[in-house]
Amino acid sequence: MGKQTTVTCDSCGADVFNKKYFTLNIRKVIHGKQTMNPAIYLCPKCFRETKLAMLLIDIEVEKDD
């Protein structure tokens, strides 16, 4: 039996495997101690809705068909 990889958007649940998607690595700092939380996977639509695209990187907005 083969393995199947499934990558879905953590916000809307859309399948983003073999497509363009973004990951957010969240780091929590309490009293100088850092803890890495699991990565968040977002499709381009949900990433634009977070408004982080304007702050972090310069991405080209694509029309969804």
C-alpha cells in the first residue's frame, strides 16, 4: 500500500497539495523561554485575509477562477 499526502488549509479546509500555499511558524515567548507551535498552513486566499501579506512579503495577487 502506498502513502497518500494530504495538505489542507487550516482555515478553510481547501486542498492545497501540489499548489501554492503559505506556512506560518508561530513562536511563543514567555519569560524569555521560546516554544515553537505547530506550523499553520494557509491557501493564498486565507493568507490574504490575514493581512500578513502586506506586512511580511510582496506577493502578486492572483485571480481565483
